[in-house]
Amino acid sequence: MRCFKNIFYWNKLNLDEKKRILSRPVLKESDVIKKTVKKIIEDVKHLGDEALKKYSILFDKFDINQFQVSQETIFSSSFALSKKLKDAILIAKKNIQSFHKAQIPLSIDIETQTGVRCQQIYLPLNSVGIYVPSGTAPLFSTVLMLAIPAKIAGCKEIILCSPPPISNKILYAAHVCGIKKIFQIGGAQAIAALAFGTQSISKVDKIFGPGNAYVTEAKLQVSSIFNVSEIDMLAGPSELLVIADATANPDFIASDLLSQAEHGESSQVILLTPCIQLSQQVIIALNKQITKLSRQSEILKALKNSVIIITENIVQCIKISNIYAPEHLIIQTQNPRKILNHISNASSIFLGHWSPESVGDYASGTNHVLPTYGKSTTNSALGLADFQKRILVQELTSQGLIELSNTIETLSSEEKLDAHKNAVRIRVDALKGKKR
């Protein structure tokens, strides 16, 4: 089996060819999906639980009488799992907690000048919705990535939705994170329920979590409606870029490329290296390892979107990587931290031979909800800040207002905003005992 044929020499490509091989797979923007999702959202908005029940039967083949999972069912999920799995979940939880607790920001409280006190304080979002997909496999790791920062931030209400029947793995992960409101509802209808609220499910302020094309479209549509829920991000297919030199291990690189390719046919993996011999060894390793993997069909389709690029040197690898702005970036070189100093665009970076991307997906402690499609040029990985809001406070003493008044009056006069000037002047006159 020869599963990888796309090898290019960067310096032999013209500008259009360079753009083409760095382009992401075209996402299928189906009018059918858009229309279907719009109808689902309208139905849930107006019919509530009745629509949820209808779509659960239609899409999930599941007739639901009670959307909310009972506390007894949540608690008993523990008995259905092996000790080995529960221990692994708890270790991952501990590491994710440690990393996200370290993100708790310091409040700001300063005097910008005498008598003028300015503060920046952080408050949790009141209510958040967590969507956990469960297609070919229940993504219980996503529960940890979303529930843990929501809890640390102090969100007052956390609602989890996942397609029925909800896996015990998802229920257990939610249980150890302290999530009590769990609803067995999936797809676009779950997003609509969280956005508008139904008889059973409360409306939330912000919706988090990945999903299929229908879920993503639903998030897009509800986020564009005034006074409905905000969303975390529109995450696309998984992507990985590897920068490697002659010291890299080809077996390690091949395993990393395959681990991301197995996410689905729209995934994309790229290897950048100045070492031709390494690229050849990676191809051999790819062909050997893929025969032992269960998701060969998905991997082979993803590899059609993927490339190996032979560069002039590592500096050129860095430039190409910053242009591509990958979701995941692995740096397997002799001195990866030296290269890190020159990386400007990436969502999550893995340094050295012993840092596979898989650790970030599960248990290193960092979050696996990441910007894709080049969005890392401006956007960041999900973190504690996404579950909080910043509020600004100012308090002036009488003397502070007097000392700042001339500045404000001058600036407001120049902008021809007389009422702004008057709000200051009327107070200063009161302090000075002047009659107006």
C-alpha cells in the first residue's frame, strides 16, 4: 500500500502552486444543510420540547420521554467503567485543572492619578452550554476540556447536551467534573435548545463544543441572531503541521501524521523538512503503520489532502508554518525551543521527540478546543478567559475629579459633545459652591 504521494520541493513551485498546496480542503457548504438547520432552529424556537422529541426520533432513532438524565443514572455510570479508564480520566482531569487554574487572572486596581481609581475585575458567565458529540465514538475528553474551565471560572449554570443514548463515559466525565444538568439531545436541535431554551432546557449565554456540519451550521446561525447565545468558535476539521530536521524520528512523525488524519476525510497533515532522506523514511513508516490501524478509510482520504514539502532549510520551514498557521504544530528538531521563538501563528505547539499531539488531545493539561483554518493568526485556544467577562470600574474622589476636569472638558469640547462636558462641569461647580 502506498498511501502518500504528495511530495513537493518548495523552491520549485510558483506562487500559485505554493498557495494551492497550503490551502485547506474545501468544506462542503451545502444549501441543504443550511435550510435543514434553519428549519430545525425555527421549530425548536416555537415548539420547544415537542420539536426536540420529533428530531430525536428522526435523526437519532431515539424516542425520548425524559430529556434530562437522572442523578441516579449519572452516579451509576461509574460502575459501568473499568478502574483503568476511571483512573486515566482522573489523571487527565487533574492536569487540565492545574493548567487552567494557573490561568486565573489578577484583578487590576490602580490610581492612574491622585484621586482617580481604575479597576478591572473578572466575573464568570452566568450560564453556559456544553455540547459533546458522540458519533463514531463518544468524545468524553471534550467534557473535561469544557467543564473544567467552566467550573474554575465559576459559571453559575452549566448545561451539557449530547446525543442519545449518552455514553457512560461521557456521564462519568461529567460527574467527576460536577456537572449535574445533562440532557440527552444532539445535533442542531441541541444547539437551538441551548440558544432559545425549551420547556426542559434553559437558555444559556454561551455555547461551547465541536460537532458535525449540522452542529457547526447551527452554531453559526444562532450566533448571528440578536440577543441569542454567543458561541466559542467555529472549529473546522483537524490539522497538523510538523517541522522536522535530520535528527527527527521518522516513525514518530508518521505516527503523529496518522493520528490526526484519522479524525476524518477533511483533516489535513503536512510535513516540512529540508531532509529528503527523512521524508522518504516517513513515507515508509506511514505505509507500514497504516496497515495496523482501524480507521484506514478515513486516513487514506485525509492523506489525499496532505503534503510533504521539502524546503531549503529550517528557516524556510518556519516561514511556511507561519503562513499556514496550523491548529497543531509539532517541532521535532535538535533545538525545538530555539525555533519556538520564531513561531508567530499556531494554536497548540508540541516540542521535541517526546511530545506527540495526542497528549494535548487528552491529558497534558492544555485545551484541545482550538482555532483551525488559519484562524490562529488572530484567535487563541479555548481557555479560562472564554468563560469569563472583564468589567471595568472607576471611582473618583472630589479632588480627583477637579484635577481631571479640565482635561475632560477640553477633549469633549473638541469632539463637540457638550453634554459630556456638562456632566463634569456641573459636579465641579457643585464642589466649588458655584450656582448655575
